[in-house]
Amino acid sequence: MSITISDIAKLSGVAKSTVSRYFNGGSISDKTKKKIEKVVQETDFHPNTIASRLKSKKNYLIGVIVDELSTRSVGILIDSMQQELNKHGYQLFILSNRETENQEDKTRSLQLLADQNVDAIVFGSSQVTREQIQFLTNLKIPVLILGQKNSVFPYRKIDDYKGGYLMGQYISTLKPQRPLFLSMPLYDLAAGTERLNGFVEGAASIKSKVIECGYNPESVYQHKEEIISYKPDVVVCASDYLILGLLHIIKELDLSFPADIRIAGFGNYDFSNKYALDLTSIDFDYPTLGINTARAVINMLAENEKDMLDENDYNTRLIERNSTANSTK
């Protein structure tokens, strides 16, 4: 007679649900885990994962689409999501569109996730079209929008406006004469528009020039002539990543920061710390965002609507570093 999970539970002196959590990577005490492990080893038990999933009608897969996997923010977000989902036996199936602006490509990616029979979809995108909303609505599985506000589906996002506002307030204290804000694409309502609007409100006492760039350093360098002609004394980039393009321009002009120009950004990248570029930057709470995104998906799968709205106040802080220090010249 074959051993079942129920047998393992009886021999271990625990509930069947506890044994299920053990095999699905869920949270149980070390003492209980050792008891179950001992019985599993003694009985040489191997759970039939496929049969279990067929019976539960779940694949324990959460589909995720993001624009870019290589950024610090997405890396932290995905890692914290996976750790939280592991507690419930779920794995991530991740697709990246690498910053493509072709919305049809993203819709095809959504179809690919649906073809994998994922249990839910987390859709992270710089913009969400009406066609994509319609497609997701027709899937009849839980959907969560990541990074953008949405009136149709639950969403999770950092407070881009607050980050921009904190930066604007700070830049005002520097009393710049010719401040410049290099934004990300304004069709991105979060990192683009909200971040810029927050900055403008926070820096209401000064008048700043705005140049709309893309998502990469090259997009900043393409505006080299416009940046040079403005002769800014302070430049804020909507992402620390964009600062790399600005630094290339500064180097070509044989200038330095903060002596000739003060700079700041958003994202607190690894290269932003005091051991590297020493950049003043807005730090967003991506670990908590990842955890709350995972928990929201679990609640949706359990048809628990209490967690539909994102009421979390994510920690958003400005880290002041040497890049905005007063010039010694």
C-alpha cells in the first residue's frame, strides 16, 4: 500500500495542511519541519506534485511581465515577491519586454502567460492600454497591475509623486539659479508624469527647465546640446540610471561634480552609494512593495477582497550625498 500525505501527517502527529505547507515550501516551525522530515525519510515518501496540482486545479504559477529585468528596482521587487510566494508554494513565470514601446508585443506576452495556464498575472508596464485591459478582463483569472494606477484591476506601486515632492523640496534649499529636471517619458504616468509633478510642486519656489528623455543614459546624451546651452547649475534625473548619460556629457566638457554642477536622482542604485558615485538619491521601498504584491495575489486567489486596495505607506526617503554638496570653487 502506498504512503499518502495523510499517512505522513498521522505519523508526524501534525495536521494534513501542515504537511502540505512543508512540501510546498510554506511557513512551519523548525521543530515541526524536523518531525516531518524524519517520517519522510523513514517512509521514503515522494509526493506526486503533478497529480496534486491536477486535483487542486492549480499550477502554482504566477505570471509576471516587467519592462526590464536588469534594473535594481525590478531585481529587488522580484526577489521579495518570490520569497513571499514560496511560503504558499507558488513560483514565478517571468517575461521581460526590455523597455519595448510596442504594446502589441506586450499583449503577445500576456497571451504567452495565459498559454502557460498561470493562476494569476502581475502586469508591470510603463503604460497599460485599453486593448490590454480588455484582454486581461477576458482571461477570467486574477490580475494585478504593477507600477501604475488602474481603475479596473487592483494595483501596487511606489509613491512616485511623494518621491518627486521630497526631491523638489530638497533642491529648493540649494537655491539653484538654473535647475534642470531630466524626466523619463511622460506617457509613463508613474515614473514619468507623477515623479515630475511631485518635483514641480515640491520646488514651487524655483523655476526649473524640464527635458523629456527616455529610460536609458543614451536618451540623455541625445539632448546634449540642449543641456549645454541651458548651462544648469543643478540637474535632477528621474532615475539614477539616466545620470550615467549626464556624466558622459560632463566628462566631455571637462567639468566635475559637484564643483561645477550638482546632480541628484531617483532609485538609489548600487553605484549611487558613497563608495561609488556618491549620489544624492530618492530611495524607494521596493522590498515591501514586492512582499505586498505577492500577498495581494494570494488574497485574490483565495477570493479575499479585503486586500484589493493598496493602502500601504511605503517608506520613501531622500539620501543626501556628496553630489549635491556646496561648490568649493
